[in-house]
Amino acid sequence: MNLTEQDILQSLMKWRTRVSAAAWVVVHDGHAAEDIFQNVALKAMTREVSFENEATLMSWAFITARREGIDWLRRHQHETLCLDAELLELLEHEWQSEPAHPAGAKIEALQDCLAAAPESARSLLKLRYFDGYSCEEVAEQMGIGLNAIYKRVSRLHESLKECIEGKLSNADGKAGQVP
């Protein structure tokens, strides 16, 4: 039995973060990645071809997001650099594997960890990842040396990783407890 439009939409929304990430890895632009996700969703809903199951839909969605990203890069060639095709293939394979934790749990843990981080850390991460500045530009804006920015970003990555892993392992421990 083929997926209904509602099933398609629910599956795409469940995997939204990963499909958008697949586009972002290609284009390195959050807004463009979101636009690409919306184009993928629109194409999935308006295609005359049907999807037998969620796995088929998601395989198509990841490939389509990647191709849309490559098309976006071609249109904006002077603005962005592209990742190597071999690296994109490896990432695509990784995205299609089932996560140990649902993406929602990881995102919630990341949001909690970011909320607990000092304001200076959040500002640095915002400049670097959300505003799209290079480390050199962040260093210039913050009036800090480039090596200090690299060290801070590295420490932030490590502390966020530990915080997220801690929250996820606590959630696993709670899930195994009998109330």
C-alpha cells in the first residue's frame, strides 16, 4: 500500500532536521537549506509517483535535497564553495542509517545545553554558525585573537558534546526505570 499525502507529510516533518541538514551540508546556508526542504516537501506532495513506504520516501528526499542543493550552488556559484562529491556520498549514507536517539531528543538536549551555556559562548556560536561568519571574522568582531577563537570553538564543541551525551544517557537511564 502506498503512502497517503498525510503519511508523506508526517514522515517529512519527522525527518525535517535531517533532510534540511543534508541540504545545508551542500549549500552552507540555513535559509537556503530550509527553502530546499520546502521544495522537497512540495515535490513529494505533487509528484505523480507514489512511495511504497517511509524508507523509499526518505531515500528519495535525501537524494532530492542533495540535488536541489547542488542546483542552488550552481545558481549561486560565486557565493559558495561545494563539498567534494565523495564526501557528500558518505554523508548521505550516514544520514540514511537509523540514529541511536531520535533527532528530536538530540535537538532538545542541544537546546538545553545551549540555554545553560554562558552568554559569551552563545554569542560566539551565533556569529560562527547562525550568522555564517568565518573564525577570522568572528575574531575581528569580538576583538580576540584568531587562535583564541579556535580554542574557544573547540572547547565549546567538546562541552556541548559532553552535555548532550550526558542528557541523552540520563534520558536512557530514566527510560529503563520502573515508575
